[in-house]
Amino acid sequence: MSVESSRAFLRIAYDSPELAQQLKAVTGTREIVRLGLRYGYTFDVPELMEASSSFTAASVTARKTGRRTAAGRRVPEAPRDTGGGPLHHEYRLEDLPGLRGVIGQLPHVKIKPPSVDLARFARTYREEDARSTAMSPAEPEFQAWHHAMTRAHWRDPRLGSCAPRRDFHLVNLDEHVDHAGYDRYLEAKRRMVRTLEEFFGSEVRFLGSLWYPPSSYRLWHTSEAQPGWRMYVIDFDEPPAAPAASSFFRYLDPRSEKIVTLREAPRMVRFFKAEQDPGRLFWHCVVNPTRRHRWSFGFAVPDHWMSAVAGQA
């Protein structure tokens, strides 16, 4: 293994349309290491991190050249956001014919990697953390709790730096690459990206593949480090017994400081925008208090996504 091998892989990644397309479907360093091995390049995560630092300037330059579609065509700039519209948009996948290809890939990405110890996962559940999702980020009590948890790097000080993080109790599927089904899973993710790029006529990137087993959650957060419009495809292993018995997505409307709670249904898609403006941060959380399994697949989508959806919804 070597840093040079990692650099060589990154160089061909910038020159190979096929590889660049696959990289849009990966979200973590372990996936990149696994993808490099497939192409004959052997390196580990520290070596990848060292090599990738030299590509930062090139990446910034590329982003400044202008946003283009998947086919290389420039797209119009998005209309200016006046801040007066709805903060979320939801649809049934079945109502968007152009996304039938996404539906077809769901069975291949809704995986339960054998490397996940569900018994251990259940033991790391913390009721007091789950209860924090009932608080409002606008409340001083929450702000004090959140500040204290941030200072502790979201770990229990009594358990040390090896303790599990407390801001999420879920499984990031992209961290589990050493199982027999991973290659099929990655290929399905790549096909989902391709379908979405054809639908929106612009570049799309995977943001994350998250498995929410029973009694799981993602605590309040803003996603401000990755601003822009995002799309989440949500599905379950079986339909909820009733809408009130389903998982939910909750956010704080920064304009009114009111809490909005959205119950979820199978095969749905949700759009919302992550902001960096301190006055418009999009605080949100997800809770699955049920005995069902929930999956969500996130994508960074272009600002003009609504035009594509309006033509079908």
C-alpha cells in the first residue's frame, strides 16, 4: 500500500468518465479504498487522505468553472429564493414516472450487512438522547444541552474517546464494505445516480445511505456543512400499521420557530434545502420509534429540481 498508489487512482478518477460516475455513488473513504482495489490500486484510508489533500485546489477550480449537466451542457441559474415558499416538498415515487428506475433499485440497496451486530446496536440506544428530539432547537434548554454535547464531541465523557457517538443511533451502510453483497449494492447506487441525472438533466451525488433499525434516530442537526437542495428516498421493510405508528421527520421552521412533524410512508421522496445563513439554518431530526426497519438514501440535487418534478407530479 502507498500514497503514490492513491494519487495514481485519484488521477485516473479525474480522467475516466466511467470511474467519475461511480465516485458519485460513494460517500465514504472506505468505499473509495474498496473501489480503488477493484481497479488494481492498493492503499488504505490514511494514505488516501494524504493523497487527496493535493487535489483540493483542483477541485475548487473545477467547481468555479460553472455548473453543468450530466451531459456537459450548462443549465440556467436557479431563480432567486425569496424565502417565502414551503421548506419541504414530498411526493410518492409512484407519482413520478421518471423515477421508476429508482424504485427498481430499492430492493438492492435496502440491505442489512451481516457485519452489523444488531444486539450491540440495541444496547447503545439512549432514551435521554431520543427524548431530545421532542425539544425545540430554539429553546435555551436545548441550546445548553447541545452545546455541552458538542464540547464532548457527542461522546459520553465517562466512556472515553472510544465511546459511540450519541448524535445518531443508526447504521451508515457505506461504512460496511467487507461483505459479499457490497459490489451489488454499489452498482445499484450507481444506477440510482444515473436515473436521477437523466431525470434532472444535471449532476447528482449520493450523500448517504442510512439504515434505521427499530428504535433508531438521528438527533437535531443542520447539515450546514453541505448546503444546498437535497433529496431523500425513504422506504421500509413493511408498511406501518397506521400513519401515527410510522417514523417521522421533524424540523424547526426558522421563520416562525414552529416545529413541523412529518409522518412517513413507504416509497416516498422528500426535498429540503440545507442553509448556512445563521438566521435560516434548517434544524431537523429523524426518529424511527417502531419495530420496522427504515432506509433513507440521500442525494445532492440541482437547484432547478422542481422544474423536472413539476413536469410529472
